[in-house]
Amino acid sequence: MNKIIEIKNQKLLRIINTLVLISVFFLYFNTLYANGYTEKNTNQSKLFNIGKTASKKEIAGWDIDVRPDGHGLPDGSGTAADGEDLYDEKCSSCHGTFGEGEGSWPKLIGEHSSIKTGISPEKTVGTFWASPSTLIDYIHRAMPFTEPQSLSWDETWAISAYVLYLNDIIEEDFIFNRESFASVKMPNFGNFVTDQRPDVHAIRCMKNCKKVEDISIKVALLGYASGAEDADQYTSGGSNSQKDETPMEIKKTLGQETYDIACKICHDQGVAGAPKIEDSQAWEARLKQGIDQLFAHANEGFQGTNGFMPAKGGQSQLTEKQVNDAVEYILIKNNLQMEKQ
């Protein structure tokens, strides 16, 4: 009997000790909070001995957004006259000499009259954007396509001014800077409304999903066949898919389609060190590395001594096969033999 009582007392003692430790733990944390430990200038990582407070320099590298109310606008300035040569050098190969767009790259200019013709105006800087902050922010953050964030703020102001000038929004000698920003009124300003709809939290279905093996992708062979159904045997989804047996003309057609979407903008003109499509010697030298290496560089991206190749030409929606088709198209254009290593 005494033994049972002793065991119970020991268990009770352990429970009491545990409760005391928990009480001390919470008392410690409450004391820290009461003494202002969580003030915004205090490094809370000391509490858990992880991480560090970001320095002002580190924050500045990320804090580059410009908002419609002008918050985040940088120092510097520029005029359309200043930006014309910069635009020709860094922007025109994609967006056209006067912002009219090249190939699949977006137009920057549009007729203001399209704003009045319906609720879906042509989506250009001059006919859709509600604030010039979008233009400044995006140019500085993501342009030029091959060298994002390489522009100084003066260059950004100048190119932005030139694009606005092309859209008849400002005059050629208008000094575009932080002080004059608020005076620039976009043609479509006021036609945007705040979305009042409540947030919706959908419930995932995850039932009766289609099997992956039952899904096939069909590609229309433009200039060759009448529709996607004729291409089935040449795609990964077709039952007769045999890449090596694909007729040469089909390869050229498929490859040129992808080339025009993702490769033409750089390889037609040799932008940013890219070898021109008709430079047979340059492509022959690259082919000596092996066709698989060429495929890998095109799909995964490559930093060379003379330039930078973005993965899939910056068109992430393309499949690996589409990119490989584009590589083969270039080699076929140069009469180069493709042999697997």
C-alpha cells in the first residue's frame, strides 16, 4: 500500500514541476513583451538566434516599386528628346521603331479613340494604362528584355518620356521627373474601378481527374496542314509519334513557328551577343559541342562570354520539344547535319 502511495506522489510531483516550468516560461516571455522587446527597431531574431536584420542597402535592392500615387519615385529626370536614341538602341528591336511592335512583342502605342469604342480598348500604354507609374516601374524592373535592371534612373525617365511622347501624352521637351509626374494624365485614367467583390475560397475537387496518358497535345502545322488533327502523328500525344521519322519540311515548319515566337527577336539581328540565324560558322562551332548540348542550352538557358541566352528564349510556356524544333530549324537553315552524340 505504501509503495502505491509513493508512486502516486512521485507522479504528482512531476506534474507540479512541469506546471512550474511552463509558468516560468510564460512569465519570461511576458516580461520581454512588457519591456518593449517587440518594438519595430528590435531584432526579434535574437530571441531564437536565427536570421539577421536586413540592412538598408539590402532592403533598397528589393524596394524598387513605383506606385500610382508617386510613392517610390526616384531622383533623376529625362525628356522624350533624351530618350529617343536610348529607345532606338535598347527597345526598338522588340517594340518597333515607333512603338508599333515587332512580331509577337507588344505594341506600345495606340489610337486614343479606341478607348471610346467599347469597354475593351487596345491594351497599349496610350490606350489602357491608368498611370505612368506602371511604365516607369516596369521599364526599370524588367527591361531591356536581355538585360533587366541595367538602366539607370535617368535612362528610365528618358525612355518613359519618349514612350509617352509617342502616345501624344506629353511634349517632346517635357521634363519628366518626380516633380512633374503628377501632372501627366493618361488617356484611360478614370476608367478603372476598384473590385468590390469579396474574396472567394474555392474547394479543390481532386476527384475523377483525367488520366495524364489520356491527354494529347495537337499542334496545327501552319502553312502545311489544314488543322491540328493532321499534326497528331508528329506530337508527343500521338500514337505514331516518331521524331526521327518526321519529314524535314514538317520539322522546318514546326521549328520556324517557335523560332518566330521566341528566337527571332535576338537571332535575326544578333542582339546581346546572340549568333545571327544565317551565321553558319557560328552555328557549326556550336554544333561541334553536340546537338544535345545545344538543346540543353536552349531549354535551360546559358551564360556565354559574349551574351546571355534566357531559358526557352524567355517563353516559359513552350515545351522542350518546341524549343528543340526551333534549334533544328536554325541548323536546317544553315545546312548543318544533326547527329545525336
